[in-house]
Amino acid sequence: MADQQGDIKTAAPERFNWNNADPAKSLEDFRMFVEGEAQEAISWYWRSKNSKKFPSQAVQFLALVLTASAGLVPVAIQIFKSSDSHYDSGPIASLLVGLAAALLGLDKAFGYSTGWIRYTLTATSMSKLLQEFRTDWVALSAASPLTLTPEQKQAALLQRVKDFVSSIQASVLEETKQWAADFQNNMAQMEKDLKSQLDALKDQVDKVAKEREEASRVGAIELTVTNADQTDGFHFDIALETRTGKLSESVSNSKVWTKINTVQGQCKVTINAKAKGNPVSISTILDVKPGDTAKPAVTLPIT
């Protein structure tokens, strides 16, 4: 029933012939034939389950180790790292959890665990059917001639063979249907996950593109310190804070400070100087608009 390529196939019809001249021997040959076919199918499932069992056990073991490591490794790093170390163990934990999830996804996609279970259940069920068939065959063969005539006994035995073969084929069919259902569900789930990942990637790309577009929309600042000439050395310092960072500049012998290519949005400008040896300071909030120049004027609190 199982060929050398590992598939389960129905035996060729020439393997069994009925001899009307010797029905008793034909019945016995028929019994041995169907039992042999069933036993080959059972052996195929017991043998083939190993191709699912070992990968399933390996995946489950590695996923367990990786998941446990994701919780233990960051703790170990915190215990043994030096006090001045700023090493972040978070990415390692995320990587380990991600690998564990990938292994479980691999197991689900290729059906290692589910196939192992299907093959084991099918082989067990078929073994039960074979034992029931053997028991019923003995019972029918031992029936008293007063209960069944030879013709009735022969018909009953042939019917039992038919029922047994049908049951074996039904077991194979049911396992195949379960495999097909699992395969279709896994493919549908993979397509759904892939679509979600593609949508998330598209959203991320759109977000980055939008941020770049916004960052490329810049304006300018032309700040006037009306009493800068009253500062010591006719000098003041500028501190600019925007949503993209900070910068500092110094201005001497001028009341005007300019800054081009400033990102749009609100920013904070702080002017620091000294007047008569005393520090003076003032801050203002500006709204930089793309393609425009903000022209604020401030006066240092010099007394």
C-alpha cells in the first residue's frame, strides 16, 4: 500500500485473485491480503511521524530556550555589567523573543507538530480497526453451521472485509482532509500576516517620507536685539532650540542675528549677554513658517 517514494497507494488488482473452486483458501488469501495492506498503511504512518516528530521537538525546545533566555539574559547583564556601563539589554531580549516566535511560525507553517499528532492518531485508530477486524474474523469463522450456512458465512466474511477496507480508507481520507485544511488555514494566515506587514511597512515608509518632506520645508530667522550696543563689548550669545536639536552662536558688533534653513514650527531663542559686568538674558518663542522669515525684535533688560 505504501510505495518506495513514501506515498500510500492502493495495491494493484493483480495481487489478488478469487478462486471459485476453493473459496476457503480464497477467503484466507483475501484476509491476509487486506491485513497486509492495512499493516503497510499503519507502518507508513508510524514511520512517517518521525519526519514530523523530530523537527517539532527541536522547534519547541529551541523556542523554549530562546524565550527563557529573553528573560534571563537581561537580568544576567544587569548583575554582571560594570557600574559605568550603559549597555542596553532590551534589543537582545527582543531579538530572542523574535527568534522564538519565528521558530513557532515555522512549525505552524510546515505543520510539524500538527502532522505529528495527525499521524500518531491515524496510526493508532487504524491499529484499533485492524485488531477489531481480526477479532470479528475469528468470531465469524468459528460460527456454528447451525447459525450460519457456508454461503452465509462466506458472505458475512466478505462483507466484513469490505467494511474493514472502507474503514481504513476512511482513516486515510480523514487524515488527508485534516492536512489539507491545516495547509489552507496556514496559507491564509501567512497571507494575512504578510499583508499586515506590508501595510505596516507602507505606513512606515509614508511616515518617513512625510517627515522628510516636513523637514525640507524650512524658513529663516532675523532677530534684532534693539539695545545690543549697550552690552559689554557689543557682544551677545544666541541659543536656539528647535524640534530637531539645539545650537549656539555668538554675535559681535551687530544688533541683528540671522539664521537660514530653520525647520518649521515653534522654536525658542535665548539671548545672553553682559552689561556693566552683570549677566542679562531674555527668551522668546518664535513660529517659523516654511518659505518665510520671522523678524522678531527683543530688548535686553539692561538697567
